[in-house]
Amino acid sequence: MVGAHGPYVEFTHYQDFFSKLIIPEDQLWRAEDKRYKDRVKYVHYELSTVPGMKVYFQRKPVVYADYRPDGFYIDLYELVNE
């Protein structure tokens, strides 16, 4: 799918790479801080096997793209450059 920030690949919960996801320390607030965790649009993860590769877990709909809540997204350019 293509959003305002370029092409992204959507993944389902059933694919193996989800066991390799970590939340970077500077992004933990999105998932753990009570002031924000229910209001953020996405949670930023990274693949533990590919440091720096961002994986987004969409929590809320947005107007600038067709991301689905509960979907995981990786920037297509990050995938092809790996």
C-alpha cells in the first residue's frame, strides 16, 4: 500500500518475523506510558535481526493512508535495501 510517506508492505500476525520484533528504548513511551499508549496512532518496532529497520504496528486509522488498525507495516525501500 502507498501512504503519504511512500510505499509500505503490510504483514499479518501469523508470519514468523514477529517473534523478532523489539521496541527501541526511545519508543517505549508509545506502548507503555499511560498518558500516551491509548492515544498514539502507531507503535514503532524494529527487527532485532536487522537493527534500524522500522516496523510500524498501526493502532488507529489515519487520513493520509489506508493503514489498517492491527496491521504491521515496513517501508518497502527498507526491505529492498536489506
